[in-house]
Amino acid sequence: MSYKLRKAQDRGTADHGWLHAKFTFSFANYYDPVHCGFHSLVVMNNDIIEPGSGFGKHPHENAEIFTYVISGQLEHKDSMGNGSIIYPGNLQYMSAGEGVYHSEYNPSDNEQVELYQIWMLPNQKGGKPRYEEKQLGNDTIRNGIKVLFSGDGRNDSTSIRQNAIFSFGHVEKRERLEISQDINHPNIWIQIISGSCEIDNFSLHKADGLGIENVKKDLEINSLEDCKFFLFQLQD
């Protein structure tokens, strides 16, 4: 097993006035040869968008794109005909496939929106674009890990174009959770959304990430305080 720790304060940054971005991995004009993604996980951006601002209509193709709103509201529109407001605690999935246009906008006049935008590489090119939303809310998952997306649609999750498992976890203060070893998905990335925990002698706090390659045992998450996190179990 090998570990790759990415502390929040060490991430790349960009400030465009209307957009304040922090990059776990190399992205756009930020490049760090040590942090160029983790297997099929290639983008982990933590963005703050100012009121009345956002990304105008722009294209994507051959990317699995996930957007999670931490606070504020995000308005989404795309060339598939989807249009909605994503609220805090909820998550949006868009498989760009052969090509899609979309826009992301903060509709508020006075409130910032903070979000994560996450990209995976697909394991196949092309295909019809897909779209789905997950209503996680604040109390949907407590002291557990729920599979949201997977390559095989396991546990009523949404199927994606990658042999990966994307889960959301929550563990209350001084509680423990176990991540069972999965020999078909031996590489793990954990991204802390809020709170703090310990995993294999690593203390992780808000916006920290930890990659573990060639996992050969069950892992235990010990919470230091109420903690929410993303768990990515990856084959490639």
C-alpha cells in the first residue's frame, strides 16, 4: 500500500474576481507534476462563485462530471434540455459522452455559492450524454457510506462510464466506519467535505484528500468531529 496526502492549504489556486478556485490536481493554468490526478480521477476543484456570476455555455466531451453544492445555489442549463437549481447537499452528474454544452451560474444577488466539481475519465469514448441529480440533503446518510455512482449500478446507484465506485459518507463525532477492501477497486481517494477524521494514522480535515493505492486490508475511519466525505474506489 502507498499513500498520497493532499492537504487543503497546499492546493493550487486561481482568483478571477468572480471565481475563487482551489485545485487538488493540476487544472487549467495550474500545473504540479506531483499532482496530476489519481488514476481515473482527474479533477477535484473546490470553487466559490460570486453572486450573479458563473460559467457561460461551454462544451465538454468524454468526461464524467460531478458537481456537489456545499452552500448557496447553482443554476444549471445544458443542451440536453435540463435546467435546474442545485441546492446545498445535493449532487449533479453529467456524462458528457460524444459532446454536451452547459452553463453553471450563481443566481443569487447576495450569496456566494461554494461547490466541488469533480471529473473522471470515462472508460469508453462517445455515447449519448447523460444527466442525473442526487438529493443528499443534510440528514439522508448518518454514520454510513452510501454508493451513489458505479460502473455496474450496484446498490441502486447510478451507472457511470467508468469502472469506479463513488460514495458519500458521514460519520458523527467519536464514531467509526469501515471501508471494506475491494480487490476489484484497489485504489482509494477520500476527500473531506467537512469536519475531520483519522485514517491509517493520517489526520484529515476539511478539504484534505488522501489517496491510497493497492489497498490490501479493510480501512477504518475514526471521526474527530462530525465528518462528511467523498469516497472514490477506483480500478484504473
